[in-house]
Amino acid sequence: MTNHSLKKRYAAKLAANLGGLAINLVTQAIIPRGLGPKAYGDFNFLSNFFTQLMPFFSLNTSPGFYTKLSQRQGEFGLVSFNFKFTGVSVAALFLFIGISQYSGLSKIFWIDQSISYIYMAAIFSAIAWITTLLTQIADAYGLTVYTEMAGIAQRFLGLIIILILFYFHKLNLTAYFIYLYVILLVLIFLIIWILGRNGYSFFQNWHLSKTQIKGYVKEFYIYSQPLFIFSFCAMIMGILERWLLQKYGGSIQQGFFGLSFQIGAVCFLFTSAMTPLIMREFSIAYGKNDIIEMSRLFRRYIPLLYSVAAFFGCFACVQAEKLTHIFAGGKFAGATVPVMIMSFYPIHQTYGQLSGSLLLATNQTKLVRNIGIFFAVLGLPLAYLMVAPTDKMGLNAGAIGLAIKFVIIQFIAVNVQLFFVTRMLKLNFIRYLGHQIFSIACLMTIALFSKIIINVFTGLKDLVIVGFLISGLLYSILVMVLVYFKPIVIGFNKDDVKSFIHNSFKVMKLLLASNKKS
């Protein structure tokens, strides 16, 4: 059995994200251009709807499954039960669509959407959910390195398919859904193959006795019941927010917001790699009742990863106009301001995901529920105020308004959650809050300075891609200088910086030595 260290597994996830970044950038630059604002908006509206709905029908058992499998890796009954339950959840999802279709509710739920696209979006969400479960299994078993290598191969295949569709002018919404099915199924088969090669074969006894089923139902009910209530509220609020945008803004505004969300997701790539891994480590430490280790993990990784997200988010905010042009072209010029605002969303999403993983790992699901429900309910009237037309007491701000709502609610909710986490770990909340503000202030200043220098003094303002890349290079150099002299910007001290530099040189020497031998 292979069980790589946390650093090696994170390095694998990060390397996969870095390797996939160029592929994702090219892919995401093609898809909006190929689909256009309206079709891209329709896809975002439908995919968001079913992405919100799938966890509800699965009773939000996914966090509990990952936590428990990390603690009891040899118990295949957990896998068998969860996949059987997933089958029931998918059946319930399609039953809901069928009832909605024949009762006429589909026209209310899915405004101006074809029934064929509704079913295709539901199939996509179901396959994506199964892919997530398999990835969780691989992470729980410590096979992250291999699955991330498979992920890079899958993304490369996806890029080839997208390029072919775009080149032959075949990239429409139907073709895009089929493309998503193909690349997800490829990844599913690769993960199953990797699990089998490492002693976790799926070809074994899936039978569960009535006693086992009752035991698992009771266990998951106790863990997930608070999360189910939260999941229900979050689903309703999440769907209604995008529904309001679809009703009052239409598919084009939905497309603008969807693009801003996707660009924000790119900024989150580097920190999302750590979430399942750190959750696994928190789960193991909690299983040993080792609060000291949990506190060490939090201090070591959370501020650093927040700073990494802030590094990309602040640059994306300042370069929003160029990013929008690079990703989607002139048809999406109206997405520039939403992109600027949503660049801040993944920054605090990092704190939310990682501190939330600690609460889930320590079975504090009721606290997660209470915080989540409160801010989900609070966010809906704010979304209405931002999106609704002026004759309905709204600001009619469209995608810009919804982006503002997302960032405001995220910032407040994450810091409330952070307050409880730091109190549990006996850490100073004010210190972490201050670090958030200080880090963003420094990085925004450098990003703005880099943009002004390149645009004003080099004459590269109109050369979008070249100016963007050179600004990024200057920004990166200046941030590295700042971190060397003020490591607190990324939550480090001077010893941490020296250790990082020393280890980096060691890695470079090893790489050079291996190249010489070869």
C-alpha cells in the first residue's frame, strides 16, 4: 500500500493544478468564445442549479464519508454504502425533474431553458458527483499523487477535444455537455484503475447486511443531519440567487457572472489542492485527540495558503479588463467589473474551506450548520436588493450586484467561522484577521504599481497579452522581495523563509544532478 506524506500529496495536487493551469486557461478562453454570452449563461445557470441540488438529494453525506473513510481506511462497507446511497440520490434527482416537467413547474424553475438541456445538466452533475466521491476515496487512501497525474492526462485530452470542436465550429451547448461527460468518465475509469492497482479493488463483495445498513444509516444521520439542514438552506438560497439574476438580468448577465466566477476559480486552484489533504490530517489528528498537532497544522498552512490565494486574487482584480479580454473576448466586455469584484471571492474562500475542514473533521457539524444557515438567509435579501430592478426596490446591478453580494457575505461568514476555530485551537483571532487585511493591502499596492509602471512607462498598454505577462512578472518579483524582508505578509517568519530558500536550492541541486546522470 502506498501512503505518501502530506507535503508530497500537496505537491502532487499543486503540480497537477500548475500543470493543468495552462490547459485550463486555454480551455476557458475557448469555451466562452465558442458558446457566446447567452449559451454560456444558460450553461452556468443550469449547472449551478444542479450542482446545488445534488448535495441536497445525497443528504450532504459527502463530508462525513470522506472523514470516516480517512479514519477507517480498511472498511470497504463505507464505500459500498455510500455508492448505493448515491444511486438512490441520482434516481431522486431525475424523478424531481420528471415531476417538474409534467407538472409545468420546469418553466418556473428553469426560466427560458430547453428541457433537453435541463436533463443534460442533471446528467453532468450526477457524473461530477461520482467523480468527486472517487477522488475522495483516493485522497483518503493517500493515493493523491497518482490520481493527480491521471487528472493532468484527463485535462490534456479535454483540451484536444475542445480545440477540435472549436476549430470545426462544432462547439455548441449540446457538444459541450457531451465533452464534459467524456472527460469525466475518462477520469472515473482512471481512478478506479489506480485504486485497483494499489490494493483497493472495487471488484469485491458489495453486499451489506441489514445490520450494517442500519448502522451506517444511523452513523451518517448523526454526522450529517445538521449538515443536511444547512445543505437544504444553502441550496435554496444558492439557487434563488442565480434564479433572480436569470429572471431580472437574463442569460447574458448570467454569462458575465459565470465568467467572473470561473476566473475566480482559477485563483483558487492553488489552495483548493490542500483542502481534502488538510481535512484528512485534521481527521487523523482529531482521532488521536491531538489538539496540539491540529493547532500546528492550522498555523503552518492556513495563513500561507490564504496569502497564495491573495497573491493571485489581487493581481486578477487589478488586471480584470485584460483577463476578461484574454478569457472571453470583446463580447464579454460587460464582465470586467464582475471579474474585478469576484477576484476577491477565492481569497476568503480559502479560509472558509480550510477552517471549515477542521470543523468537519472534529464533528462540529452543528456549528457549520448554524453559521451557514444564518449567512445563507442573510445573503438572499442582499442578492435581491442588488439584482432586482429599481421599480421593485432593487439596484438593478445585474452580475455586478451579485458579485458584490458574494464577496461581502463570504468575508463576514468566513471570519465568524474563523473566530470559533481559533478559539477551539487557543489561537489569537485578531492576529489572523489583521493578517488578512495587511496581506491584501500590500499585494493590491504592488499589483497597482506594477500595472501603472507597465502601462505608462513601457507603451504596452494596448498589447494585452504581453502587457499582462510582463506586469505579472514584475508583480511576482516585487512580491518576492517584499516577502523576503517582510515574511509576515504570507504568515511566515524569517526562519521559515530561510528554510524555504534552503529547501528550494536542495530541490534544484537534485534536479540538476538527475539531469546530468541522464
